[in-house]
Amino acid sequence: MSTLLTDHTPGQSRYGKLAQALRDRILQGEWAPGEVIPAESTLAQNYGVALGTIRQALSLLVEDGVLQRRHGKGTFVTKGVDGASMMRFFRFRGLDDGASITPHSHILSSRLRAASVREAQVFSMTQGAQVLQLERLRSLDTEPCLLETIVLPLPLFGALADSDSHGWDDLLYPMYQERCGVVIQKTQDTLSFSQLNATQAKRLKLAVSHPCVLVERQAFDIAGRCVELRTTRGDAYSFKYTAQVQ
Amino acid sequence: MSTLLTDHTPGQSRYGKLAQALRDRILQGEWAPGEVIPAESTLAQNYGVALGTIRQALSLLVEDGVLQRRHGKGTFVTKGVDGASMMRFFRFRGLDDGASITPHSHILSSRLRAASVREAQVFSMTQGAQVLQLERLRSLDTEPCLLETIVLPLPLFGALADSDSHGWDDLLYPMYQERCGVVIQKTQDTLSFSQLNATQAKRLKLAVSHPCVLVERQAFDIAGRCVELRTTRGDAYSFKYTAQVQ
């Protein structure tokens, strides 16, 4: 389905336009996440452009995180973000340093409601459009460690709204992909300090007003749209995060 | 002073050896931080190697953070880390989002003492060798915001031990470079949650046991040696940090 780029739009470079065409094919699912795309020479031939132009277009998509180059193996569609990454902000007692264990997930509640003004804005929805709100408790060895509120726009996540959460996986992002065709490609987490209210404290088996770290996440799909808002709370005494600058 | 690479060491690639030779010249100060290095073609000619070999050697040094490529401008010796980066973990009241203001620095005390076991290990010193320990208060508009303990190995930082801290700059890293020839090239900050003891609380004008974020830093020079240990404490309610994954 490759198209020859004969229609010149003023103000957009040839490779910029080519990048857009390739991005559209990826968004339409022609190549799945984790799949290798055709060789540069094949693409150049299909589009009737020079190899250098294809390379510039692919570089743009690599910069945007849509594609990933693997040395000697080719260019792949980004597989999406690891769903367990919230754990990187904490080091829970009894866990070895750097252990990457997926906590058990328990959906406490799931309900449909109208989007708030902010949610409608962030999700580019009409105000009052429906969202799915999940309350979720994550545990390690039956000990609760993270309490989460997750807000998802409809109809994109309609398949989850209609399904029984008892059968859901411990990791949500692979499930978003399987059931709703949504690939999470980027997350942005803002960390701050807070204290638990009575309900939150009870869920996490901690005292009311116990210090917690609050993680406010926006997750973006492969088209750059925000498709998930999440707030996560965990014991501040388990907070441990390493940041490098170079 | 370029040397021809005639002496072949088994087990090291030609470009690996070339990278080492270039790194040595940078460490010896032949090219200053922020300075452009000679063109690839010139270096290839000087060392009597192919352009591809020089490129591989430079790529290694870019990966290590010793060199930086700027598109269309050449390859530069890394300038070192911005000294104000501790502020990225906090958003103090009265400061606009994203404002990058350098807080005023006040050295509360400066003393020489023997290195602890851990310090000797981290700094690759003999146990009991001397370190310089600084206590430092950083303020915004006369309001204290960060309390720091900084430990520096001697004799590397001898020039600071001998000088009056009243004349010191608000940013330490440019001063390390000017006075001691030490370029900080990488920092690693580990964040956790803590509470202020009586002395710390008094310095920061907060209550005893007030929640704080503790930042434990190791700073590395251009040769990859740890040359600074720092612990920073700031009001947990001013903590705000954004982390991205993609």
C-alpha cells in the first residue's frame, strides 16, 4: 500500500512527508509493535526516493520513539513501555535491590462516569464524555504496596469497561494492547510528597496521615495522544529513586 | 603530540586503543572542556588510520560522555554538568514552574578530617587519608531551602581547603574546575524520604522531624572517578520531580 509522494505540500520537507506516511501505516497497524519494517532499500524503491531521504524519514520516527534501530538487526516498531515501571520509584522491604518483580494486581472498583473538565482537555474529548475509572491495589506477597486510581477515555477502552476485571492481568499495558489495540509508548511521571487519608491508609494498611509519595502519570500512545491518567500512592519510607545526569 | 598506533596490544581493538589515546590527551588538558577537537580527517591523518577507525573511536568517547557531537559544528570536549541541577528535584514556593534560579550559597563550616572506610573506598584513597567536609546552606530570597554536606578528597581539592569560603561562588562545579582543575562530568542522585533532626531543622527553619527528601549524590570527573559525595536535604512538601520513560 505504499504511495508515491507526488503530491507536494508547501512547507513540508520530502522526508517529513515520508515520515508522516510511514507513521500512518504504523498507526493503521500494518506493522505490529515489535515487528521489523522493510529494509531501507525496499522502502526507497517503493516510494521512488533516494536512500538518504528514507534514512532521514526513519531518523525522525526513531527520534519520536515510534521506531527503534537495533544494530545489525533492522528497524523495529516500538514495542511499548514496560507496565511494571511504577516499581522503579520504590524499594519495598524484603525485596532485593534491583529485583524486578511484578506485584499482584487487584481491581477494587471499576465504574463509568463523566469526564471532568481537565480529563476532557487532556484526552481531547467533549466535556462530559464517558471515562472508565479504576481503583487498583498492588501487593507483594499479599502485602499491599501501591494504591492507584486510573482514568481511561471511552470508547477507546470500551472492551475493558465491558469485561470482568477478575480475569485481568497483573500488568495493564500489555492488556491495553491485546484488548483495546492501545500501545503505550511514553509515560511521564511527576513525583511529589503527600499524606494518606483515612481510606487510602486503610487500603495500604498504614496509619492515617502516614507520609506517602504521590506519582501522577500521563501515558501516551504511539500517536502521541494522552490515553491514561493515573495517580499512584506508596509509603514514603519505601521511596528510592536514582537519577543520573551526564 | 599525536602518536602513531604502531604498538599492538592483544585483545584491544585498533579503535579502542585510539579512543584511549584521545581520552589521555583530553585528561591531560590538551583540549579544554567545551573546546572543539580537530576534524576527523586531520586526526585520521595524524594517527595514520582510516576515517572509519577515527569515527569508531570518537563514537566510543561520545558514548562515555567525554565528547559531544554538535550537528554541523564538530566534536567538543564535554563541558561538564550544570551545578544547579539539585534544584530540579524541588519546586520552592514563590518560584514559577521551571524557573532556573541559582540559590545563594552559604558555607556554614569547612573542616579537614580523616576519610571513613566508605569514603576511602569510593574515592580510591588509603583509609585515613584526608577529606574536606563542607556544610552548606542554600537559600532563595534569604529563605533557606537546601542543607548540604559535601565531602571532597584531598589533595585533589587542596586549593579549596586553603581558601576563604566567603569568596566562593554560588555554584561549586564551575569553581571546582577553575580552582582545582576538576570537571564534573556525571552525577548520580539517589532520592529517598527522611525526617529532619534538630540541627537540620533549625538550619532550614522547619520543625524537628519535619519530612524531608534526602538526595545522596556521587559526582564523577571526566576520567570516571568519584570525586564528590554529597547529601542534600530539602522540605518534602517542596519536592517535585518529573521522570519520563519512552
